[in-house]
Amino acid sequence: MKKTDLIYVAGHRGLVGAAISRALIKAGFTNLLTQSHAELDLTNQAAVQSFFVDAHPDYVFLSAAKVGGIHANDTFPADFLRENLLIQTNIIDSAYHNGIKKLLFLGSSCIYPRLCPQPMKEESLLTGPLEPTNEWYAVAKIAGIKMCQAYRKQYGFEAISLMPTNLYGPGDNFDLKNSHVLPALMLKCHNAKMNGAAQVTVWGTGKALREFLHVDDLADASVFLMESCNDPEPVNVGTGHEISIGDLARLVAKVVEFEGQIVFNTEMPDGTPRKLLDSSKLNSLGWHPHITLEQGILETYQWFLGNQEKIRS
């Protein structure tokens, strides 16, 4: 990419899109194109096509998506499937038809089978059943990967796909009804601390293992791969380190300075037992994460404290 290229970041107000925008500006790419939902409904095919015809960006980072945790995915399966299929189909198709040089599609580690061999390699895609609690979102993301590959195979369109592990960071969603586990734990511990509560309840047994990546590391990897990678196969983006949900809850409590008890509601689901990405392909290209989990949680909590009026909770 040239520093003067026009770059469209789809979903620039979300956790990932905002981080990608920051990373691009930091790297000297200041000609960014963004559209809010009020300005452009990405589920509207005609509107998206018209936008691409008029704006004609050079590169596209497709980070726009409907996202949420286990509860949201399980409660609104049709919404997660329909809206994500519409968003990515409209953008990928319009990008190709309007001569965009390259597109980067953001997927998710939930695309891999529920009982996938660990750590999960890119070639494990479609080798087994998905985790039921987020299969609708996963199916949509798999379709996005395959659409990128199909447009490359049939039309020669340059599109790459990144599969990030669980993300967190400044700008995260702290709504307990549809947030992911780390911001939910942070909000619970913060509220318990402020209210003088004796305990915080965590869904599941606490034994499930997860990998967490700071969103600024993902953004850095996204810019790196847009400039250096043209592999039609998806590329995993993770840290290579995992932690149990129980230990994560205790780490968050430590950062937040909540000194009460962490209890586990074993009647609620754990989700996938273990989810660790094999990021050796990305590492072999020369990229590695820079932000440790404790450092990232502290940074996120500091952002949380300074942005009470902005957070989604």
C-alpha cells in the first residue's frame, strides 16, 4: 500500500475497526475512508454498491460485523447469521466489481470445530462439528472466507482472511447481555468493587481454556498482512498462550482491585472446552504480538475508567 492510497475501514467504530484505523494512521496512512451506520447500511446491497462506485477506495479492511458472546449468539441466531452474511457479501462483491486492489476479511477462531486438535491449525477448518453456542456466527464467517477464496479463484480478486483469537481492548463492549467474557468479567468486578459486594459470579466451571489477543496487536497484524501476504488460505492471529476462565477472572479481579470471592455457576455453559490457535504461519512471516495479557487488561481498565460516558454497558 502507498501512504496516499484511499483505504476503507468497514466498521471503524467497532473494537477492531477503530484499532485498525489507529494502526493505519500510526503507520502513516492518513487517507482513510469511514462511514457510520447512519451514513451507510452495510446490509443494504444497493447502498453498498453505490458507495463503492462513488468512493472507489484502493484497499478495504472488512471488520464490520454483528458480534456478541455466548448469550447473544444463542438468543439471536437468525440475526447473527443474516446480518453477517449480508454485510460481508455486499462488501466483498462490491469491492471486486469496483476494482479494489485488495481486501482483508476479519474472521474468528470460532470457525474451527468444537473438539478441534489443539493448537488449532488453519487446515482444521471444516473437519468437524462447530460449537453449538456460536455456530450461526461461525457459519457466516466460514462463508466469508469461502467467498474470498471463490472470488479469487473465479475472478482473480485479491482477498485475504485473518482468523483472530478472542479479542479485547479499549473500546470494547461492556454490555453484560451481549459482551464477550473479558469485558463482562471486568464490568462485574468493577461494579462489585464499587458496590461493596462480597462476590462475583462467573458462568460455567471456570475450567474452559481461552487465548486472548489485545485488539491493537490484531490491528498491527492486519496492516502487516495487508502489505506482505497474499495467501488464499486463512491466517491465524493469536498469542500462543492460553488461560483458564477461572484464572482470567482472578487476574481481572486483581487488576480491578476487587478483593471479594469469585464463584462459578456450573449450570451455565462453558462453551468450547479449549480454544488455542496455532499462529506459526503468521510468526514465520515475521510478526509476533507485543502486549502481554496483564498489561492489556490494565490498559483496558484504565480506558474503561476514563470513558464511562462512552462505554456500551
